[in-house]
Amino acid sequence: MFECQTGDADSDAIYSRPIHDVRPSGTTESRPLVLYAYKESESARKNLEFFVKQGLHGRADFVFIFNGETRDSELVPQRRNIRIGMWPEAPLVRLSL
């Protein structure tokens, strides 16, 4: 798991760092990690709303990554097993394999 933080006022740097002790004390079980990447659009918002209503549960950890300027992260509830990362607008990178 990670949490995103922005750099100082003179920098647009964003980095992540590990979050320790996100599970209750004494818990050693492995849990699934669900990553949800989001780029704002009308259809993406509908998908996010559906996922928040139908897909969230307490048996997995969730990381939502919001790309670009958006307030749609407010649709995601605050829970112990949910983290949100905000990333600035970045050019699309395409990989060829």
C-alpha cells in the first residue's frame, strides 16, 4: 500500500511511501489488492459510481489512482482499506512489446 504526497510549494513532484500497520494488530493474512486507475470522462464517472456501489468490500485493500484534475475522488468513501492517489496530468505513454 502507499500514500501519495505532493512535494514542496516550489515543486510539482509527487511521490509515494509505504504505509505500515494498515491491518489490525496481529493480523498476518494475505489480502488481495485492487488498483483502480481513473481519468475523468462521462463514462469513467459512471463506471466509478458503479464500482463504488457494487465493488467495494472489506476483504481486500483498494487503491484508487486519479489522473489529472478531478473532484471525483470525493465519490470514494473513506475506509481503512481504501487509499487514494492523485496524480497531475501526464502525457500518455505507450509501450510496445
